[in-house]
Amino acid sequence: MENLYGKTLTELETLTGEKGWPRFTAGQIAGWLYRKRVDDFNLMSNLPKEIRNQLAESHICKPIRPERVVTANDGTRKYLFRFYERLIETAMIPDNERNTLCMSTQSGCRMGCLFCSTGRQGFGGSLSPGEMLSQLTGIDEADRITNIVVMGMGEPLDNLDNLLKTLEILVSEWGFGLSPGRITVSTIGIPENLKILLDKTRVNLALSLHDPFPEGRELLIPSERRWPLSETLTLLKNNPAARERKITIEYILLSGVNDSDRHAIELNRIINGIKAKVNLIPFNSAPGSPYTRPDEGKVDHFRTLLRNKGLTVTVRKSRGGEINAACGLLSTTGMNSAETL
Ligand code: SF4
């Protein structure tokens, strides 16, 4: 049975057209799926009984629920989903009034960044829109989520078509109706796909920069060879659509690797002309990783160097560390002690 969950309005209109049903039926189905969150065709009371019966014979309309969930002492939760044979993780980070969902777009990742647990796991496939949306609506805390960061497993721009459909469903009036300002897509920078994302959406952007020197960045992010950071930065400086949204430069601080004064000075130089905030992320040590976290003095010094250049700089708090839900630690190899739902 095909799952209608994750279909865009256009795709639902194609279905209703094929069946010979009135076109507005597609909007009614979308309303039930995404606004009213109904997962039983029989409850879609404004659809004629005949249409409800036909839909129930050939389709389902359910988000997928997580198999397991683990909760850290600080309230951060990590969920393990099984989409067919692929395992993926999602995290929810509560912070006062704000509850942020960290959504995955792929099982594992093709980019192979050396500091990243997901990257070391290899690639298991890209997720469909229904699988991405299930990470929001399949969890018990769905109604309390205020922000979404597409920053979990996978490179979102390596799954562009499904990402765009997911974002369309999240922000459309016929869908979830979320403000695009509450959604942030994080990428290492694939310029041709980034341009499409900028042109077609109004979501915020986080650029994983991590080293301002090409030769150093390539050692951390092998895809620097194929998609040089300089091309992404040129796009962000020149594309009018880029100037209309919040941009964050993500910079994981790795002790002795990218935390020198030289790095701070060059980072400031290359992002000059982009209206962006810099978010420093002291590395969370992970099992098997060759990298370590700089001490607090070093982090403060790096931040001060950037602030003295006039940049807005934040240092990300580490959350969910003991359940490996912190940044760069999502990996389906570490949920052995999880509570089964
Ligand atoms: S940092 Fe992002 S792009 Fe790089 S391997 Fe990890 S998930 Fe993939």
C-alpha cells in the first residue's frame, strides 16, 4: 500500500485527477494529513464515503513512529527510526520556551567528513519527504516543537528534490503552515543545489565551514575538492535571495587543527561581505574520533579574536552529550541502551 503521508498538494492533485475526483479533494486530503494530523481515511469527514473507501483500499496515510527513544539528563531526546531497513536518528533539544527538532535527510552520509560520526558510518540511502516529516509528527513531542534544524544525519542538498518537497509541506498554508524563519537548513555547500534552495525557499541557512583554508578544509571535508568553499561564499555574497535570510557560519573547533589565530584571521577575511553570525562549536569527543576539544581558554580566545573584528559570535552549548545527540554525533551505531517504545 502506498503511503500518502509526505505527498505535496501537486502530487495529491495528480492522484485525484487520475481517479476522476474533484480537484479540491486534494486540498481536503492535505488538510487532514498535515493540519489536522489525521491518519485514518475514515475520519476525513468532509470526503465522500466512496472516496474514503477507495483511498483505504489502496493507500495508508500514517507517519512512521520511532522504534526507540533515549532521554539525556538535560531533557534532550534521541529517537531511532527504521525506514524499511534503514536506521536513522533524530534529536529534540529543549531550551526554555524553544524545542528544536534536529531532522535527518539521509541514512548515513556520502560526504565522509572526518570529524562527524555520521560521515564515518557510510551511506545507507536518502529519505523520502514522508520519512523526513515522520521525524516531526511521529514523536510524542510533535506539538511542542517550535524550530526545525535540518542538521541531523546526511547532507540535505544531496537529497534536494525530497528536501524541497518536505520544506514545501512544512511552510505551505495547505501543509503545516510553519514560518520559514523557524527552519534552518545546514549544508557543507553544494553551490548549484544551494542556489536552487535559495531561489525556491525562504528558510534560514547554516554553512558548515570549519576551516577557512582550502587545504585544511579538504582534510576535514573531502568534498571541498569537488565543491570549493570559495564558490559557495561567492554565491552567498552575490545572490540577492541569500541576503534576505539569516545565515550562520558553523565552525567546529578542533584542538590544534583549526583553532589558531591564523585560522580566526582568515575566517574573518573570507566571510567579509556576508551578513552572517558565526557559531563556534567546541568539538564533542566521540568514540574512535582522532580529534579533541580545545580547552575553554582557547575557545574564549578564538571567540574574542572574531568579536574584535566586529563579527557576531556565539558558542554552542553542548546538549545531550551522554546520549551522543550532540552536534556531529548522530549515528545509528550507538543506541544499544535505548528504551524501547
Ligand atoms: S558533517 Fe554533515 S555533510 Fe559531513 S559527513 Fe556529517 S552529516 Fe555528512
